[in-house]
Amino acid sequence: MSQSLINFLAAGLYLIVGGLLLRQLQRGRILAGGARLGIFALGLGAVLLHAAILYTGLLAGTGMNLALTNAASLLAWTVAILFLVTALYRPVDNIGIVIMPLTGVAILVAWFWPSKPVVLPESSAWEFAHIIISMLAYGLLSLAAVQSLLLLAQERQLRHKHPGGFIRALPPLQTMEQLMFQLIGVGFGLLTLTVISGAFFSEQIFGQPLRFTHHVVLSVFAWFVFGILLLGRWRFGWRGRPAVRWTLGGFTLLVLGYLGTKFVLEIILGR
């Protein structure tokens, strides 16, 4: 099978899964039984094809090519996998209407507009562990950000007393909020490990002492934002729109810290 065909099939499957989930949401139906199994089987096929794409795109000689579009595709793949795994245990099917199409778009962008290769030297065990933990942290906090957007839309419709088909397909507001904070809690724990490993083991991981780059500073700011949000939830019972704003604010800092920094360095400055 040619590489172009694999790209096309993977992107197409992601878009189809997102479209099917959106269709069920618009009809106010909760996925169950064979229909749910079929849709998630398509999603599994998409992430497996995506894995094959990443395998050929990330490996570059003796290192790993983490150019902007490759890194975005890897992050999107991580989010898609976490979504499918989380959906086995929690009612988060509806966030797939955002996650799956965006992952398909990430494949298309990396395919049609490949970035200039940025090859990292062969990874040590420390660096590999750091990358895995950071990707899982970003992935879970990405799911939390999408969950917060659905929570905001749900709250707005209930506030205006328009509980249409969209609302009927979502779990109760309290359940949606609990799921968001569960995702944030686990993601924050992994982000804490990412920050600690980067700060205290920088020389073992990257071969050089810690440098306060834009990526590091914005990641630490994001850690503080999510930490304050969880503290506010535990101590003062924060919920609703304030919680959504803090969630989206922390997620924005993470995106700017990683993909935003890479965009400026690789696209604007051409480094």
C-alpha cells in the first residue's frame, strides 16, 4: 500500500468517525451496542494507519524528526488514542466530534505541507520517558479542553432553556463537569512529572543544563493555571464558566508553549 493511500485512508476514517458521532449527537441519540462498536472500530483502524504514517515520518536516520507538522500529527494521534481508551470507561463519546476530525486534518497538513526536518539525536531512555509523559499530559489536557467547550455549550443551552437534540445526547451537566476535572487531575499529575523531569534531569535528558526558553516558561505558567484551578475546585468549589475559562487558558498556554514556539522558530524565523 502506497504512503499516499495510507494518508488518505487514515484521514478519511478520522473524518468519517467524527461525522458519524456528530450525526448521532444532532439526533439526540446515545451511542450503544453495535453502532457504537462499529464507529469505534473505524476509529481504531484510523489510529493504526496513523501509527504507520508516524513510524515512517518520525524516524530520520539515527534520530527522530520532530518538525512542526510531524509534532502536531504525533500529538493529535496521542489525543485520539486517549479518547478511544477513555471512551471505554467514561461517557466521553461526544468529544470525538472535535478530536477525530482535527486529527484527520493534522494528517493532511503534515502530508501536503511537510515542515523542514528537525532531527533530534537518538533518544536516551530518560528523553524517551520524558517525551511519552509529556505527550500523555498534553493529550489528557486536550481532552479536558474539548470537554470544557461542550460543557460551556451545554450550560448555555440549558440557561436559555433550549435543551434540544444536542443536549439530550450529552450526560448530565454535573457528570460532564466531573469528567472534565478527572481529565484535568490526571493530566496535571503527568504535567507535573514533565516539569519536574525537565527541571531536575535536563542534563541527563537533553545533554545540557536547564534553559528558560519560551517553551519552558509557558509550560510552567500552564502548570500554575491548572494547579490553581484544581485548588479552587477543591477549596472553593469552582465550577461552570470560571472553571471552563481557567481550563481553556491553561490549555492555550500549553499549545503556545509547544506548537506555538515551534511555529515561530521553524516557520517565521526559519531555524
